[in-house]
Amino acid sequence: MLSHSAVANAAAFPVRSSLAEDEVMAVVILHPGQQLTEAELIAFCEPRLPYFAIPRYLEFVRELPTTESGKVQKYKLRERSVTEKTWDREASHERPTRHSGA
């Protein structure tokens, strides 16, 4: 995601799933003045990430929780988890087009 020209910063982390395995969630900060939809970012990720690493959940945010040295505090993002502002790829019917290689 960080290689997309509109993305200033991003963090991916696991969130609990109603099924057996955790799901991938990503929070993304865009560069000022840039616009990008969740579906466009997923389409960008498809050829660059393995199927299991493509986020199910995406949310655009203005800032990420960081330590004094600038490291993203992913535990705070995991605690925050999915919110009502979070985009759900499954609910939107935007599914990765690649297969897992099986």
C-alpha cells in the first residue's frame, strides 16, 4: 500500500473474525489533496500481495497512533478494531480476482 502514490502512511494488522481465522485490516493516511477509494486501493494491492494478505477491512484516517520515536502502535489499532467508518470488502462485494495458487 505504501508504494501507491496517494498513500502517505499505512498500517496493517489482524482483527478478530466471526469465523476461525483473523482478518486483515489496514488503516491508511492519504497525502494531502489526494483521493482514493477503498476499491481502488484493493485493486492496487491485488497483483502485489498474496491473496491472504489483501485487507478485508480498510479505513482512511488522518493520523496513526505512534510512539515518541514515530513507530506505529499497532496494539492501539487492534484494540480500536473495526468501527462504523470501516469499509468491509466482503460487504461491498469487492473480492480479489486472483486465486491463492491452489
